[in-house]
Amino acid sequence: MVFRLVMEGILIFIVFAAAVFYVIRMVYNAFFAQSNAGCAKGCGSCQTSLPTFSDDLPQPNAKS
């Protein structure tokens, strides 16, 4: 009986500590992490500006 209560307490503490770590990491990434993304997720799917393709297009009057 006592062993079961101790194990439940340990399991609850582990889940709580993981949740606290996750929230702290999300707040840190939102304010302090350096990433190329425009949002806190850091996946790179959000862009802060539109891409420019002028380097990829051939110039009509370009001399080679």
C-alpha cells in the first residue's frame, strides 16, 4: 500500500516536472532563441518576408 502511494507520487512529480520544463522551453524559445522562423515554433514554415527570385531569373539585357 505504501509502495503504491510512493510510486504514484513519483509518477506525478515526473509528469509535473516535464510539463514545467516544456512551458519554460516554449517561453524561452519565444523570447530568446535565435531562429529563422517568424514565430516561436521554430519550424521555419513562417516567413517574415516574401522570397525574392531575382537572382534565379535570367536578365534580358545581361552581357555574358
